Amino acid sequence: MKVDIQYNSAEKILKKANDILILAPIDVLDILQGNRGGERLIREQVRYLRIINKNVELESLFNISAVFKILRLFQNATKINIKFATGMIKKKKTSPFGSLLLPFITAIVELLLRIDPTLKKSCNEIKEKYDLIIVNFPIGAAIVKKLTNKPTIIIEHNIEYIFLEEKLRIFGIPNRIVSTISRVYKWIEFYNLKHVDFIFCVSPQDREMLAQSIEDRDVYVWVPIRKKRKLEISKEFKEKGKIVIGFIGSATTHNIDAVEKIIELSKRLSDTKFEFWIIGSVGNLFRGQKDEIPKNVKFLGFVQNLGSVLSRCDLFINPKFTSPTGIEIKMFDYLKIDTPVISTSLGARGFEELIGDKIFIADSMEDMVKVIQSLINSKS
């Protein structure tokens, strides 16, 4: 019940505003067209707020602050060659340099923002136009709040310092170094969280962790979805042809793990009855393993019309077994189709209200087989 109250409270806060500005340290074009999780989550925020008739505008922090351009230069400088990155990701690693330096670059940006005339001018314009500001990611949010004096929300896509710790440990960085770097980043993150009006996160688990560290502040759960009626399974499984189980994933460590689980699952189900579609760039990392991939696992790669492809799936799957924070953005895509979603508890984090209606939990390979067969039998 506590979680439901937090969802409802978040929506009440949003409904009080009419003119809303959404800010993020990402280029606007990337937000509108990109496929990374953060970009897609912001698009869902815009979509949700427009559905409830809010005037919403989107802006990049890079456009309102000269100092924030330092962060963009840093992001561009730490990008590595795609072929090299692909090989490193397949080994569960990418370049650690960006993650190691990020807290210190962020600290410099936070200090310089206080003397940034471009930001001050931009904030003077912002406070005349908007009655609510939403900042995605905590960096710079406190100074934006101070300069605009408008109600300000930070939306934590992940608990950032925990997310950073996880990446550093994947790289094999010693715990002592991870701890030092994490403390710097955590201080910056929580300084900003403590100096805005509202803190939103995307799952009850993240809410509990944040609430323990910020005892005098309310933390709200908000996932920008409109809860619809209970799923009515109307599409019959045909006696002829295969049942298609869809999965979406970009080239990340967590999605590699998920595809490996799907390959394992495919061996437990009839290859004449079931077919798994792996959609997205994660499939590129399995090109060299064609002989080891079961014939009922198909890698579709990037698709132009995602909605059309997803509408041809009979079930969706989200076998996520790792990651301590954040939510799975692919769940937004799954839930737009009137089709059951089979997920681990971790993969369904943030979407708890839909468990039992559209989402069915399976926390082991054995349970996934049982849930799939149960859904098939109920629709036969």
C-alpha cells in the first residue's frame, strides 16, 4: 500500500503544474531519436505528460549553460571505437576511463555552474515561462532550482553512485578505488537531491535506498505509464506455425546476460513450436557464435518499425538477473502491445502495479518454462 501512495503522490505533484520544462544533460536530438535507456525514458515522460494535457517542453542542459558543454566534451572524448567497444563489451567490459574520471569532471562542472553567466540568463528566462522544472539526473539541479526559484523535481533514472559502482566493478577496479570514487559521486548526487523540492525515482527498491539516506525528505516513485484495463488475451495461438517470444536489447552487459539466458531457455522448449526474436544491437555481439545458437533463436538486429515487429510477437520476455538500481526501458515497449510479458522480479521493478495483469513473474529458468506453458495452455 505504501508504494501505491507514493505513485499517487507523484502524479498529484505533476497535475498541479501546467507549463513544464524537462531538462537533461543530453542533446535534444539524441533524446528524440536515441535508443539508450535514459533517452527513451525521457521520451516516455514527455508522452505521459502530454497525454494528461500538460504543456511540456524539452531542453538540453548543454543549451542553457556554457559550463555544461565541458561535460559534453568529456562525454565525446571518452567514446571509444565501436569495433573495439563491441569486443570489450562481449568480455563484460568497456573502457573504464570515462567512469573513473566522471565524478571529478562532475565536481568541476558543479563548481563552475555557480559563476556561469549563460546559465543565469537562461534561468531568468525559464522562470518566466514555466511553473515546474523536471531535471533528469541530479547534476546541476540544485543551482537550477536556486536561480529559477521554481518547484524542481530530480528524476533518478538510477541511483547514480550505485550505478557507477557497478560499472567500475565490472571493469575489475579494486574495491578501495571504487569506494573512493563512489564517495565523491555520491556527495554530488545527494547534495543536489537535498536542494530541490521533490525527488522522483523509478522503483520502490530505489525509493527505499534513497529514503534511508535522505531521512528528512519524501521520495516518490513515478514510472510514466498509464495503467490500462487488465490484459484480455484475445489472440489465439494457432495450431500451425510457431509461437514468437520477443526480446529487445542494446549492446550492454545486462542484455548479453539476458540473451544467454534466452538461449538456455530455447533449449528447454520445442524448436518446432517456439521461436525467439532478439531485437536490437545486442545481437551483433553473437554473430561469431552462429554454430552454437539454436535454430529457433533469430537475431533481427535494429528494426525500422519496432511497433510493427513487436505486434507480431505472441509473448515478451525480460530475463534480467543483475543490476541493483533503475528500471528496464524495454518494458515500456512491451506494455504498449496487448501481449503478456514474462519477467524476473528484477526486470519488472517499477512496474509492480501491473504484475498479474500484464506481467507474469518467473525468477528461474524452470519458472519461465512453466509460465510460458501455462500462458500457452490458457490461450489454446
